[in-house]
Amino acid sequence: MPAEPPLSRLDLNLLIALDALLAERSVTRAAQRLQLSQPALSASLARLRTHFGDPILARRGNEYDLTPLAVRLSEQTSTALEMARRIFDSQTEWDPQTSTREFSVYGSDYGFATIGRRVSRLASERAPSVKFRFLLHSPQIIESADERLRSTDALLIPHGFVSDLPHMTLAKDHWVVIAATSNDAIGDELTMDDIIHSPWVFTYQSRTAYTSASRQLQELGVEPHVEAVVESFLSLGPFVAGTRRLAMVQAGLSDLVVGMGGVRVLEPPFEATPLTNALWWHPVHTHDPEHVWMRELFAEAAAS
């Protein structure tokens, strides 16, 4: 087996060029993004093609497509570049008052609109130049959480979807049902007949993406008639308002949903499984003082 080339022989600037080329799929646009001349980036592309033995960008008419190898490289490249940035941004002593660190956190709009917004406010008071980037998760991200969290600071999601990673339990919540204020078929108290015969709006309805409440309905023998599926909890209100539909939303989010108008909150006619929110991260971050500070913010925000 041939020995790997020493890292000292590799030009790590090519990693930056590769990341831009993969993102832009154009030498011209990548050069503009990096504020380089087009001949300079063309030279980098030539070196990358020689190194990988692959064209990286394949011409199709007036456009370029990524080769199969380039598609595989795209996610690895961004991860490697982010890790390199973090290494060189590290400081012996970290002062949140002067830091310009950016923390990236995956989650849902529910997590961001409740705990996330409190974290952001606390950070702005104590570390004015620190920034949080809140990124919406997807089923693919949750399925590959172990790998994704190497280059992302945390995943904000309830227990039940991720395991075998360090985590911190934050706060409990429970499910409520929303119905349109104009829906006169629903009384002051919701019944199981209402649950069975009403149309529904669900969030994340797939084999790997679901809520504990929707899964519980099926376990109770109820197969709801689902008229719409949205990947946003805050969107549930507008999809229910003015209709006969029902939807289940976290109690912590219900005030925001009701504030949009046209819906009211009801307790479910069964004991819905409570939510236990948690913050998950990769073990490589556990002893990072900056990451410890971030986790303390989440703990404080959840406690409030």
C-alpha cells in the first residue's frame, strides 16, 4: 500500500479553492467569491485535477456539473475547512467579551423560537461580537448526527431521535392541539371522535421524521386523515386557521401560534407523551472552553 504524502507537501490553500469551486460550479464565480483572478483559480483547478486524477468540474453546454468524485468531496471539503478554521481561531484564553466566535446549532423552528431566542439574547448581553447561526435540521442530518456534529457545535432536539452522543437535558414540554376559532364542530373540550374524524396538518411525516405525538396517535389505533404536511411548527397555525383541520404543537410554542390569529388551543383527549428537550454535541467539543460557555448559556436559557 503506497504511503500517504506528507501533509507538508500539500498546499492547504487548495482546500479553499476546492470548496469555492464545488459550491459555485464555476471558475469565474469561484474566483469572484475568493477575490482572485480567474487565471489564478484556473491554475488551482488544474492542480486539483492532477492531484485527484479527476476533472472535478465537467462541462455541460455553457455550464459545469460536479463529477461523482466531486459530489463525494463536497461535504467532506466544507467539514475539513470548518475544522481548520476552528483550529486556527482557537485561543489559549478565551474571552467572550472580545471573541468573534460563531456557534452553529441545528434544530427545528420550535427549538429556535423557544430556547434558541433566549440563548441569543443572553449572548448579546455577555458577548456582543459572538454570533449564533441556527440551522434547520433535516432527516438526513439527524441520521448522520455523529458525523455532522464534528463540524457543527450542537443539535437542539428532544430525546428519542439521537443516541450515543454527549448531551444535556434542557427543559420539558407537552403537546396541545390547535383548532380554528371558526371551527364550530369542535366544542370547548376535544374528544377522541374529534381526533378520529377531523382532517389534520402534520409536521415531518416519514419513516425517520416524525413527532412523538403523531407516533402516539398511531399507537392508539388512530390513523389520522392528513391533508397537509409541513416542516415547520410555526406554519401549523396558518394551515389550521379557517379550516376544519387540527394540529398538534408544543405548549411552549402555542402562544406564538395563537398570536398569528385564527386558532385556539385545546388539551388532547389522551395523555400525550411529554417532550424532553436536549442539546447534543460531538465528544470532540466536550472540553472546549468556548463550547462549555455555549452549553452554559443553553442551560440558563432553558431554566428560564
